Amino acid sequence: MSITPELLLQAYRSGIFPMAEHRDDPELFWVDPRRRGILPIGGLHISRSMARRLRRDDYRITVDADFAGVIDGCADRRETWINQEIRTLFLELHDRGLAHSLEVWMDGALAGGIYGLEIGAAFCGESMFSRRRDASKIALCWMLDLLREAGFTLFDTQFLTEHLASMGGIEITRTDYRARLQDALTRTADFSGTPLARSGHELVQRNTQTS
């Protein structure tokens, strides 16, 4: 199946998304889960150990600094649904300012990150990866904080994993998801224009106060 960026955007606005069976499979199929994973905006759960890790600030966070590196990091695993067509589509959407990445750097190297698609006030999280311990958790904390500050109302994670559940993720019905999505599409958010927290300490402090 060959799809265009416009068709991809239309699909996400309808609540569906594409996947491939594996990296080398040229075919895509549409997915519409009966149970949808989301991370409630403002519902970030930071454990005591994670709070200590975030406050260490022995890492650097950037936004849209290495989108290709993040998507390649997400695809660099034994089993992945990210094939070349998905990579090409998201790189084009990134060039249009609609797909974004958040990077975690440690010792000057890309240690982890997360990427996804912005549609209205919904952020459709696609995938995340980690090359260093806790890098994906750090990325998720910073992403959730940024989305809240930027005015997003929905953070779609597609499916709920044990990792996401430990960070505050929940599962909702397809009907509930579509209702939240339609509401988010009537709103606006500002991913690129919203500054990051100044430090891990600030991030922990303002999320602890609102949790």
C-alpha cells in the first residue's frame, strides 16, 4: 500500500494509523484498536527514584534536533513495524512542521528519544527508544511536560504497555478515544514555540505540584 502524507494525516484525524509487519515489508495496514492507550495530560506519575534521576541533569534535552536519528533509533530493534515507507512519510511530515521528536543526549551521543505527530491539540506518539538506562523514561517525562505546557489535551500512545502504565498511562475504549480526538482537533497547541523546562528539578517540581 502506497500512501501520501495527506492520506496519513486524514487517517490520524479519523483515529487510525498505519503499521508494517516488519522493517523489510513494503506493505502497510491500518490499525484501529478497540482499546486505546493514552497518557493523560497532567497525569504524569514520577516515582521517587525517577525524580532523583531527572534532577541529576547529567543529560541534555532537545526538540526536533535529530528527527531522523530518533526514528532510526526506534526502528533499530529485532522486531519493528517501522518500514521505509513510514520513515519517508514521517520525515516529510517533519519537514512540514507536523511531526516532532524529543531527544535525550548523554555524553554527547543520542541516548534515547520519542517522536510523533501533531494534529490540533492531539499528539500521536509513535515510538520511543533507549540506548542508555532510563533514557526513554526521561524522554517521556520531558515530552509529557512539554505537551502540557504547549496546550495539548490528548497524548495518544496507541497501545498501553507496562512501561507506559508505570508512568501514568491508561487504556480507554475506541469510542472514548474518538470523542477525545474530535475535541482535540477543534483546539490548537504550540509544540515548536513552547520552551522546555529549564532543568530536571523544575520539571519534577511543577509536575509534583499538579499531580
